[in-house]
Amino acid sequence: MLRFHSISVVFSLFAFWLLLSGYFTPFLMTLGLLSSVAVVWFARRMDVVDQEGHPLHLGRGVMGYWPWLIVEIVKSAWTVSKLIVHPHLPISPTMLRVKMSQQSPVGQVVYANSITLTPGTISVAIEEDEILVHALTRAGADDLAGGDMDRRVTACEARS
Amino acid sequence: MSAVLDIVSIVLMTLGGVFCVIGAIGVLRMPGFYTRMHAASVIDTLGASLIILGLLLQSGFTLASAKLVILWLLIFFCSPTASHSLANAAYSRGVKPWEPDQGASSSSKN
């Protein structure tokens, strides 16, 4: 498992190196590959090559989740923009606690980051299995408390 | 064909710029610390995404596009992390969220 993981990290790093450098001569590509291997070797010595740093297992689930998240982001960014340009600034800031049903730390990070990424809600603190969220409007807070996003992140975690 | 692409990309980048300006106005208009952060998140989601999408159409199927996609991913992973740590630092230092009945004058002290 760990061996497969390390090889996959080497390939990801090498692909990243190729994309950023744009060098395709054999000598430089060999150097790039060697440096990717060296980085993973160091990372294994530091014991940081694991599912958390390189969450391969989320790959399939995330593909279904991201499009939905992007649509949500666009919708709430539009709502927040309308609030900003509204002459009366009709905001009703609320703090609320939402339950998270994810089991793994990676799933919890995905959920908390999705909350922050969506304009109008920010995850402020993680307390055991709850997230303290600051919402710009009460409507946005109710939307989040409905738990649609929580269910989708958990489903994406379970599908993998 | 390229004229159509040019027009679409100009429209996208202009829209992105408009959302960046709206976000900036929001940062100035909003009362209190956390509400200002909400306004800023419009900039790094919709504003940045639309500008990058417009630039992607300009650069076509090249290595530059791959770098733009990586840049977009970087923004999408780093900006919520930074926002969360900012909000978390404020929360643990005891910054109180702004309440509507506080009035606009006390908000700047938050």
C-alpha cells in the first residue's frame, strides 16, 4: 500500500515538474525524475507519505462533488455580491454550529474548506464533531444547517 | 472563430474584474471583522475564477493553460485554508462578531 502510494506521489510530482518547467530534453527530464524520487525518499524518511498528504482514495468521489460545489460557489458569490451593492446592506450575521458526519480527517477538511470556499459562510473553529460557522445572512445559515453539503461530502467520502 | 473567442474571453475577464471591484467595495462597506471576510471571499472565488477562465481562452491548448489550471487549483485549496486560519485566529483572540443592534460606529473597534 505504502509502496503504491510512494510511486503515485513520484508520478504526480514528475507530472507537476514537467508542466511547470516545460523541458522535454532527455537529460533534464532525467534530472526532474531523479529530483521527484529524491523528494519522495525524503518524505518517506520523514514519515509524511500517507493518505492524508496524497488522498488518492478521494479521486473518484471528488469528481462528482466538485461540479456541484462550483455551482454552489457561483450561486452564493452572486448572492453576496447583490448584498454588497444593495444600498441598505441587508445582512444578518449569525454564528451557528453544524454537525459534521465525516469519519476521516480528510473528509472533515473537505467539508470545512467547502464551507469557507462558499462566499457568505466561513468555518471559524472545529470542535469535536461540530464546526462553528459564521454566516453573513440568516438565510445562508439556514441553508447550511439543512445539511445538504454535509451529506454530499460524506457521500463522496464513502464512494471512494 | 478567434474573434468570437476574443470577445468571450474579454467578457469573462471584465466580469471577473467587476466581481473583484464588488468584493473590494464589500470589504470597505461591511461592518466588523467576519463580515468583511465574506466580502473578500467573492474576490478569490468568482473574481479570480472568471479572470483565469478568460486567460485560459486566450492561451488555448498550451503549457501556459496547464499552469493557469494549476494556479486556479492553488487558489481553490489555499484561500479557504488562509481564510479559516484568519477567522480562527480572530476567534481565539476573542474578536466578537458584529451584531446589527451595535450600530455602525462600534464596528471599527472589532
